[in-house]
Amino acid sequence: MENLEKLSLESKRLILQPISILYIEDVFREFTSEITTFMYPKPPQNLRETEKIIKDMIQQRENQTEIVLVILKKDNLEFLGIGEVGAINTDAPHLGIWLKQSAHGNGFGKEAVNQLKNWADKNLKYNYLSYPVDKRNIPSRKIAESIGGKIFREFQQTNKNGNLLDEVEYRIYK
């Protein structure tokens, strides 16, 4: 596997690069309760909590168990959100993404997830990629379907905010 510290993925409009503490304020400001409505995690309450989360992500990258990338707009390096390939040391890694509210509806999510899948295809040996998403999150479901995702199972879980998520797990094959 390539050096994850130097990983950089580029598409027509985006650059994805490893998360660093430089993005602490962006993550804290943009990872809101509205953004996490259909997600398992809850937003951090302060910058200290945000710093701990980012340091945990960096540690997981160093351990080669997960790669978390910031999504930047290529023309001006504006922070748009975060994408990840988790459980990269297993035969069933998972994909995840979130974009700040002002970046929604521009196709950035689909473009970023395509880059994540392409990276996984070239660098990981896997049986399938997992993409869990709440049934109500139609834009995210469309992203999974755009890369060949097929619903494998349905389940419910309570997120860290105490809300019930009604999930479908998409499986994506090479």
C-alpha cells in the first residue's frame, strides 16, 4: 500500500488529502447537528473534542486501519467535508462521506466517493465495500447506487445523539 501520509487524490474539481489538525476549525464549524441527522456520530461540542477526534483519525491512518481525507475544492482549496475508507485492513472496508451544508447539491459527494472507490480498487484487496446509509438520506443513497451499490441488508441503530437510524447497507464490488 502506498504511503498514506502523502496520499492525494484528485478529480476534476476536488482534491482529497489526509486529515490534519489544520482543519480543526473547519470540522468544528461544519460538522453540525444538521449534517449528522442521518449519521452515527454526533458533532463535537468544542475545539478540544474536535482535536481529539482528528488525532484519533490520524492515529488510525498511522496504524493503517482507516484513511480519512479532507475534501477540498480544487480551484481555491475551500474545505468541503470529509471522506473516508474505514477498516482498510479487512476484506470489507466501508466508505463514508459528509459535506458541509453549503456544498450540498453540487455533485461533490459523488465525485469524492468515486475517488475513494478508485483508490480502494487500486490499493486494497477486498470482497466488497460497505456503504451504510439511512433510508431517508436520498442523496447519499444515490451516491452509493452511482458506484454500483446494491442493498444487502437493512437494520436499525441508535446514533450518538439518541436518534433511531433506519439504515440500509449497500455493498459495492470491484
